[in-house]
Amino acid sequence: MSKKEAAQASVRSRAASPGATGAKAAKAKAGPAEGKPATPAAKSELEILEGLPPQLGALALGSLGLARAWAVGGSGAISSALSLAALLFLAIYSMKLLRPSALWRDASDASALPPLGAFFAAAQGVGVRYLVPELAQLVIVVTHGLMLLVSIRFAWVNAKKGLRPDPSWFPGLLLSGFTSVSASALGPWWLKAAVPLHFWSSIAIYVPVKLVVIYRLFLSPARSSVAANAGMATFMAPGSFFTVVHLTSGKPGGDLMGLLLFADSTISFLATVGLLYIRRSVWSSAFHVSYVAFTFPLASTATAALLSSERLMDSSLLVAWAWLLLLLATGVILAVQFRFLRHLLELRRKQK
């Protein structure tokens, strides 16, 4: 037998051996499975809760702010429906309490802290509306403390990361001022007595932060990188917010202070509209959770105009302006709420 014939016989022998046949069969059997991508395990309901965005708190506060505006406008039915919507958004985000680690991650993120503060402010407003006075006062005190903690943590996180003021600093630092409205209506006596001090200390923080934000947002060479999403709409919030606080907490500083704040509110609104138009390419192409910045700022702007027409100036022109703002705020806020709920459903489908 030649060497070539011997080699061919050896190959035939190996091919006929049971071990080789079994190995080939096993390989053939395993081949397709190895090439097939593994199916990801389905997430549990608790894991899905981790993805709930903190902006639900801002959405709740926007709904509550619009409810307040309609109450001032004289429609109790619309106000009640919007308050229930705020309660719904609070209930959805409250489910995140079942995942404390996820909640702590929100509390460690500078961008998540302002909507987290809005969550506590909305919880305070809902408590005042629906609870008996004794429980409402407890909610006011607890949520006020939590909002102060959020503000302190926001300042600390931003200082640690070297971040400079932008429109998110207004809710991040100043939302505890919401307590002035709640305390004036239903707070314990010692908190009511502290309202003027709280108001002026908030104004002392607001003015320098506003000046820095104006420079960075409108004048800085790097202004296009500041609040490069719909969050720039938050710029209109503090002027109108403090107008509402002033007019519902005994007018600290008198009518002159109210007029200055209302002028700030109106100018800030118009400047924000112009800014949104000029920079529309960075926010209008697709929905983003930063759209919640349209909700409470618009609601407080409408409320400030309505209250000013009642308590500062008797003007039919101002009344017409206030109602125009209220109708605009209602349309925008309802649209954002609808789109945000769609976003949540899409998020849930992706996470499953």
C-alpha cells in the first residue's frame, strides 16, 4: 500500500469512528444555537419603576399651577380636574419609593433635583387642597423641609461639579418659596410669621442668580450651549412665581414690589418666547422630557397676570392679557401632559 492510500484509509477510519460522528453531530446541533442571539430576560415590574423620570414631579406642579390659575379665573370644575391630574402624576412617581436606590440616584443628579423639588412642592399643594387642616399643616412642614434639603443638595452638587448658573437653578434653589403660598393659606402660626423673612431671603438669592443667568443665556459668547433644550423656558418662571407669592402672602414690600415683580414676569415671558423662537432648532425637532419646563412657568405666568389684574391694576387690557395667557398655558400644558404620558408608555414597552 502506497503512502497516499494509507492516508486515505486513515481519514476514512476517523470519519467512521463513533466519537467523531458524535462530535460532528453535537457541533452541527450546537452551531445554530451558538449563532442565535440570546433573548434578554424580561424585566420585573420593580425594575421598570427605576426608569420613571423625575420630571413627573414638574408635570404635577405644572398641573397644580394651572389648577390655581383656573381657580383664580373662576372655574372650579376645571381647577378640580387639573388637581386630580396632579395627584395622578404624583402617584405614578411615588411608586419609585419601592426602589429607594433609584430614588437616591435622582437625588444625586443635578438635572434631576429641580423636578424632585417640584414633586415635593406639588405634594404640598395637593395636601393643602385635599387634607384636613391638621394633616395639611404636617405635610406643609415636612415638604418644606424636604424642599430646603433639595435646594442645599442642588447647590452642593453643582458646586462640586463646577457647574455655573442656568435656568434650572431657579427651581433648584427657589422652589421652597412655594411654602409661602401654602403657609399663608393654611400653615402653622410660626410658619406664617416667617413668610416675610422667607420671601426676602428668596429674593436675595434670586436677584444675583438671575443676573448671571441673563448674561450666560443672552450675552455670553457660549450662550448657545446654555440650556440647549426646552429647559430654557424655565427662565420665565421665577418672576411670575414671586409675583404669585407676593400677591398671596400679604404683599411684602407693598404694591411697588408687586409691580416690579409683575414687570419682571412679563418681560421674562416675552424674552423667553423670543429665545425659544431663535433657538427652536435645539428643542422643537422631537419630544424631550425637558418639555415639562413649559408647564409650571406658563401656569405661574398666567396666574401672576390674573392676580395682578385683581390686586394691583384695574385694567381691561390686563384682564384680556391674563386670559390670553391662561388659554395659551392650558393648551400647551395639556399637550405636554398627553405627550409625556405617551413617552411613559413607550418607555415601558422598551423596558419590558
